[in-house]
Amino acid sequence: MEENQPLETRSSRKTQKKKLRIGRVILLSFLLLIVIAAVYIFLEYRAGLEIAEETNLPEEPFVADAPTENITNYLIIGIDTRGEEKSRSDTMMVLSRNHSTNELKLVSFMRDIYADIPNYQSYKLNTAYFLGGVQLLKDTLSTMFEIPIHHYAVIDFKSFESLIDILAPEGIEINVEKDMSAYIGVSLTQGEQKLNGKELLGYARFRHDELGDFGRVERQQKVIDAVKDELLSPKNVLKLPRIIGALHGYVSTDMTTSEEINTVISMALGGKVEIEKMTIPVEGTYRYGEYQHAGSVIEIDKELNKQYLHEFINLESQ
């Protein structure tokens, strides 16, 4: 029995050494994968930056409102510069994210709302951006609706086209509800279509039917939903670093790269993300008006719309 003991000890030591070698190989392999992943992410991010470097939008002056407990509100502004130094905002939305529930709620503001613009006489809401950029539009919305805004993102329509073509080279699927061509630069046919960047932008901007701007806002919300689904699709996980790099060049925002990455990743890890939608003004809370200095406008019941908005994004609980 005693004679066998050294043999058993040697055998046990060999087994331990073998396990240590296997453990080291696994650890080194894991570290190598991390390095490869980091290099891949860096190179793809740089590639995205290079794609967008010629259209890099400058960061605008912006003072964020104080943070709330669970909700972060992002002001999203779509503009059509057409080479001009100043332009009106064509699209104005607030994306509200509830961190405790991972809910997303999207509020679209009609551009013809007759708005109280601080330090100016009342004009259409989209004039606020023309007069004072992001900050004045943010102050106008905050004043009218008492809604805190914590971050902003401005995207030019040409940049939107490019981003869509990076995200979905084969197009994004949209059910086009009618033939469309008037003043959008493309011709779209009714039915289920895969639209490239230019076509998707044209679809979102179409308003020459009986619904006018209200129909246009509905299509913009539909496009946001489709783009969100495409962005968070498992097939596009490897594209995310390049897309975030391009976003950094194509989109003017106060957010840092790490904040952008964390926002996208946290949404993706949250599983299937639905976006609830709302349009201001709410049906039955407005009438049309006409002013010599502003033209045809939408006059709204501010208190009622503010109430609906606060209830929709659950603002009173903050």
C-alpha cells in the first residue's frame, strides 16, 4: 500500500499540471478573443468615421435640463440644409426612455404649431431652430410643455440617406400605402417595398394628400420603428461599431461616443423594444389659424396638450 503512494502522488501532480495548462490555454484564448474583438470594433468604428468625415456636423450650444430619476428625453431634429447656413427644422421629436422599464415613447411635434418662442414673437414651431438652433427649440418646447430635455441629436436628411444605406444595403422593408412621387425626388409604388436611403426619406417626407402634415408625421414614426427594428436585429450586431462611427460624423449631438454605444447596447440587451407613439397636437385640441407674419398655423390648447404629453411619458411620477 505504501509502495503505491508515490505513484499516486506523481499521477495526481500530473493531473493538476494538465488542468493548469488547460486553464492557461482557455484564459489566453479568452484574452486573445477580447483583443481581436477590441481591434475589430476600433477598426469598424474608424471606418464609420471616415465614411462620414466630409459631412461632419458641428456640435451645437446646448444646456441640458436637470436629470430625472428614471426618464431620459432626447430631442431629435431633422433638417434639410440644402447647402444653406441656417434652416428650419423639418422634423421635431422627443424620444423618451424609461430606464426602469426599458420603454421607449416617441412624441412628434407638428412643425406648424403656433409656438411661444422665448424672446421672439410667436411663429411656427419649426422657426425656433432657424432663429436660435437647438437651444432655442429646446427652450421653446420646455416652456410650452414643461418637459425636461436631457440630450439632443440633429441629422441632416442627406446624412440620413447615407446612414440607412450603411445599416441596410438591401433596403428597409416598408408597406407603402399609396403611390407617391410629388416633391419627394423618388417614385414609390403601393405595396410592400424594400426602400434604400433616398426612397425611405422620400416616403417619410411625402405630404401631398388629404392628410397633409399629419400623414407625414405618421410615416415618420413608422420609419423610426422600421429603422429601430433593423438596427437592433441580430444580423446587424457586427455592423454596430461602423454605424456608431458614422453616427458620430453624420449626427450632431451632445452625447459622447461611450454614451451612444451604451445607449444602443442597453436597448439591444433589453430584448424586443417597442416604441409607443404620440403626436402633438392631440386630435380635438387644435384649430387652424392665419397670421400675416407667420402664414397658416396650427393653434393648440397648450394646457390640454401638456397634460396629455405628461401622462403619456409618465412625467408626473418623476
